[in-house]
Amino acid sequence: MSDTRKRNLNWNVGEKITEWNQCNLAVLMDIREELQAIRRLGECYRVARGFDAMIELAAEARRKKQAAEKKRKSKAVR
């Protein structure tokens, strides 16, 4: 079976006449392949734990920022 998606082709204009919808499809298929590779990485335990740690750090930073704003507003009221 041949690859009809035409991934990884050289799409330089002027070398070969192709239909633009084929170019769009090839780009979308490449993006899809990269996203699937990222998704597979995300299923790895170590990578998943790293994502969890980043989310927790972001949440902690958000809480600190909100506490600082609340403290600043309470000082402004006095």
C-alpha cells in the first residue's frame, strides 16, 4: 500500500505542480504525527509526574500572587 498522505514531501513552489489541498493535508498530517508523539511521551510516568509538578508550581504561584494582591488591597483601605 502506498502512502497517499504525501507526508514529508518537498513542497517548494515551481519544482512540481501539486494541488494546494494536498499541501494542506500533508501539513496537517505532519502536525498530527507530532502531536501523537507528544501524547505518547505524556503517557510516560516520569513525564506525567513532571507535568503534575509544573501544574502544582503554577497553582502555588497563583495562590501567592492572589495573597499578595489581597494584602496590598487591605493596606490601601487603611
